[in-house]
Amino acid sequence: VTQLGLVWREQIAFILTQDFTLKRIQYLDVLQEEAESNGDDAAGLAFASQILMAESVSTMLEELVSCLGGWEQE
């Protein structure tokens, strides 16, 4: 296997390559629906979407690194 398609918590879909590169990151409808419930206007929706997506990617990366053995120490 050189590429593996994964979905994290039904929020983010991505492809993990053999050298641990993330490709084709897609935010799924669950995140957009959550952002829509937090934003009243277009600017508020855009801000809420950015915050939720950044938090989700950060948490996903932490979990992914942990599952793969952690960060390499030099």
C-alpha cells in the first residue's frame, strides 16, 4: 500500500501516503453544519468555519502522530 484514504471522526477525509504526506484534505459536511450554527452572517460564518477547521486539523494531526508512534526526537 502506498496511499491510504482515511476519514477522521466523520469530519475530515484525506489520503495518507507512504512517506506520511497528507493529500486531498477535505472538510466534510459535519464541520460546515457546525460552523453554520455558530455564524449569523457571511463574515461570522467564514470566521466560524476557519476556527473549526483549524481546531479539527490540529486535533487530527495530534491523534495521527500518536497512532503512528509519535514525533521523532533528534
